[in-house]
Amino acid sequence: MPGSSNGSTSTKTMGVLTVGGLVVVTAYTVALGSNGWLWFGWVVLGLITLAMVTTRSA
């Protein structure tokens, strides 16, 4: 895409994966019950995405 850097694209991709992961983990929890490891993984993914956004804007 013109005008977009690789860092911007990877940050957007991580954001999409994080939101998609939240949807999947929530659906799993509703259908089969809570799994702490799935939620832990989603929190880690969210923190990585947040770190990427923070370092990109700095």
C-alpha cells in the first residue's frame, strides 16, 4: 500500500489478531467453559500488541 510502512502494517495485523483472538476465546468460553490458559494467552497477545503500538508512536 502506498504511504504505509511495514511497522504500521504489522501493528494493524497484531490488532486484528488480538481482536480475533478475543472473539475466539469468548466463543470457546461460552460454548465449552472457561479455560485459564486461553485467557492468559489472550492477555499476553494483548500486551504485545499494546507494546507494539506504544513503541511505534514513540
